[in-house]
Amino acid sequence: MRVVIVGGVAGGATAAARLRRLSEDAEIVMFERGPHVSFASCGVPYRVGGRIPDNKGLVLQTPESLAARYALDVRVRHEVVGIKREQKRVTVRDLETDRVFDEPYDLLLLTPGARPLIPNVPGARDRRVLTVRTIDDSDRILALAKKDGRAVVIGGGFVGVEIAENLVKHGLAVTLVEALPQVLGFLDAEMAGWARAALVRNGVEVVTSAKVVGFDDGERFAVLLEDGRRLEADLAVSAIGVVPEVSLARDAGLAVGPRGGIVVDSKMRTNDPAIFAVGDAVEVEHAVLGTRGTVPLAGPANRQARVAADVMAGLPSTYAGALGTSIVRAFDVTLGATGASARQLRQAGIPFRTATAHATDHVSWFPGATEVHVTLHYSPDDGRLLGAQVAGEKGVDKRIDVLATAIRHKATVHDLIDEELAYAPPFGAPKDVVNLAGMVASNDLRGLGSVVDAEAAKEEIARGAFVLDVRTRGEHGRGAIEGSTVIPVDELRHRLDELPRDRTILVHCAVGRRGYVAQRVLLQHGFRAINLTGGYTSWKARWA
């Protein structure tokens, strides 16, 4: 069996190594048009920030190391420019010599990846407009990123937030420009609020709802915004997203889907049974939404590559779909997400409920405890988890991984209550924030305490809800929902006659726990009461 792989990095290198472990007899040839066959593109921002001291730290494998361990024929600086499906041959250009030749295959794996986008506006070809994708990109950024200089980052997604942080650590003043009303658009607005606050707290100027319309490529370089602002800088980094590299597949007559990616089945096969595709360039099914789209993340690319190699070797294997599990750091705050966001669920027309819990990463009485915030989206019918997001300084990674596992195995919010998570004072709590979030959601579904998130709470207020703050008067004085009435929870039973019985009462405290106690009192005394999930902490993160 002769297998040709187009592209290295996560997908190609993983598939080649797996296939070799399964078949010592297979002839495996890999073509990579760049100079590096296997490198950590996710580490490029951290090379800029100095966390990774040199480019050697980003190189994972070389053609020589892959040949020695896996007997692979790896050829860098070779670009596959055509596929002759009838003849089962690819046309290759050697970029060093410009020689063009054909290479036969029995099976072909495409892992062409995606290319970073640059705004299609005047001045975009200026050498000071850069991207963050390859090792060479880090060199170009560092060449222009002089300490005490200025940089503009365009795009507030994963890469935009990471490169903004690392440019600051390199010594630059940074402005981050995002077209959406929030940074990290894959998050709910409340969770994105924690990221924005961290960026601002660490000196990044964050400009949202702003569109870049051009670059002044004169002597004093500047990024031009639609509202007339001119952001002078030494360099601009475009981090507005990526587009799948599908021209090779499209020219060969392979199916390309409506989201711009190569169409594959659950075995990672294209519409040609001899051709497979994996990674950033393919469209796969979302495991919660059931929709298809591209998922430009290293984890899914590795899983897809393993499936493709298994199937090529004759093993039964199926890709289970993507959850989009992801994590990003914004200085001292980490944010993780898995499954579907509120926006995605609304767009897909999937009914859902939302619950939020705030706690500490370990018991509050042990030194060093920091806040962790968890939001769950779940089915109103059976409580099945549909999505989860976590924010905090510490412990975000382990919580989002627990929740991703729960979603993958179709767990419900009721199941989260019984998750037996590790506890010792330095590491957790007898009731972890994951358990607490499950309890809030379970109470909501069982009719013990209906909750609304910050956005729904604002709508309830507009419809005339009576806002009851059950925190202390001191807490209320340090920040409150406009028009709210303060009755501390410990006084509530004795002051019920001060509350209206003909209006919905929106109860809230700081994080939701006292609000739930108050809500139970009110419900059992005949009031119509709902609890602001996450309390004023969530309200402030969303609306402050």
C-alpha cells in the first residue's frame, strides 16, 4: 500500500505515525510545502512573548527524525499542485528547484490546513501587516516589535487575545480591535466580560464593535477604523480568522461544503473513496448541534488523523464529531468552552436553559483560593448538557475537561451532582463548582428554583419585574441593579408584607446561593419568584 500525505503539522504527521504503527509494510510519502513538517503553530504567540525562548522549541519533528523512527519519506518545500484522480497520481513541485513531477498513490490523505485572513482593505499588503501562523511569522513580528513601541491587533478571538498578551509581555503598548460587540465570540457575552476585564486590567486598549477600513502605509503606519479613528502603530497583527485551503481539493472535483471545507464522512473519506482529508480544511459534524462546519483546532485534527489512519489500515474507526472544546488565557484569567454556546443554540433553534455557579478553585478557607465561574446550557426536557463555559484564574482546565467528558457521554445536569471529583484543601472542595452548577440546574428543572441569566433578567425587568436584592446593605452600596430594593435574606421572612404579590419578583444576591434561599422562602409564601443565576456577579460581568 502506497499512501501519499499532503501537509504535515498536526494532521499529516499524526496520521503518518499512526499508520506506520499499524502497518510496517505501507509505503508512506509526505509532502509539505513549508520548511517545517511538524511544528507547534499554537506556540507562535508565546514565542513572541518570550515564554518560548527560540524557534527550536516550536519544532516537534524533522524529516530526519520521522525517517529514523517511522521510516517515512518526508519532503519539505514540496507543494502538491494537482490531483489526477483517475490515474491515482499527484503532481508535485519542488520549490527549491522548481522541478515538477508526478507521484503515484493507492490512498491519498489531504491535510492542507487553513490560511490566516487579512482584511481586504487598502494598504493591507504593507509589510507591517502581519499574521500569526508559522514560525516565520514569529520572526517577522519580533523584527518589528520594538520594546516601548505600539501594536494593533485586529481580531479578538483565540489568537488575537494570545498575541495581544504576548506583545504586552514583549514591552509594547497594544490596542485590540474587534468587529463584534465582545472579544472571544465563541463565548457567551457574560464569560467574554471576564476576558475583556483582564485585558484592560493589564493595559490592553480594547475597541469592540469596530471595523478596520484601511491601513495608512505611509511613513507613519496606522490602522484606520470606520468611525474615523486612526491608530498609529509600528505593526498590525491580523487575527481575524482562517479560511480552509481547499483549492487543491476543489480543482480535483472533490466536494466542498457550504462552510467552505472539504466534505468528509465519519471515516474521514471524501467523495472519492481513495482520498481522505482531515484537519482545519474539512467540514465535520458538531456533536451537539448536528450541523457541519470547520473546526480549526489541533485536538480534533489529531483525532481525525487517527481515524483516517485506522481506516486506511483496515481497522473499524469513526470520528464522533467535534465539541469544539477549547481554552485560552488572557493574562491572569483562563477561559474554557465546550459544546454549544447560547448563540449557537439559538441559531440552531434548540431549546435550552442556562444556569451559572460561582465558587473558588479550592475551599475558601485554604490560602490562595481564587474564583471560578461555570455556566451550563442544558435541555429543558431531560437536562442533557448542551454546552459549558468556565472562567477563572486557576482550575479552569480541569473543570472544562470534566464537562467536555460529560457532554460527550450525554450526561445530564442531574449527573453532575453525583460526579465524584478529587478533594483536598489545596485542590478542590467537597462540593466542587461543577457539582454546584449541576445543583442549580437540577433545582431549576425540578421546579425548586427557576433561574434566569443576566440577559433574560434584563428582559424581566423591562416587563415590570420587582428586583429584590437580598445581599447586605453594604454590598448593595458597592454596586447594584438600578431600581432594586434591598431586604437582606436574614430579614426576609419578617418583611414579606413589603413585597408585591401581583408582580414577578426577580431575586438576586452576589452569586446566587442566598438568592436561592430567598426564592424558596418566597415561593412557599405564595409569591412568584425567579432567581438571577450567578447573582450580581453575573450581572456585572454582562452589563457593567
